[in-house]
Amino acid sequence: MENGDRENYKTKPAKAFTPTKYDSIASASINEALKEIVEKGKDENTALREADEKANQRIREKEATAK
């Protein structure tokens, strides 16, 4: 793609997110949820809600031990 070609697109790519110290916790919870969805047929919304709850709990525990 030449520089002039970029002007033909109406949208711009999103900026990359800045990683946090909690990304590994969240990623692990999401991966567990995806595994339950694919392998066990768990409802997507339930699996993602539970993953969110688990990630938040693990983050709270990590913060509590850091103090």
C-alpha cells in the first residue's frame, strides 16, 4: 500500500491498548471461559459473566496481598 492509498479509507485504525498489570489475570479468565464454551457447550453470556467475576476476584486478592 502506498502512502496515497491510506487517504481512501474513511476510518482510522484504533490505537493499541496499553497493557496493565492485570492483563494476564483477565486473559486467563477469558481463556477458561472460551474452553468451557467450546468443550462443554456452556452458554456464552454465563461463561463470560463468570470469567469477569473470577478475574475481578483474583485482582482483589492480588491487591489485598500487595498491601
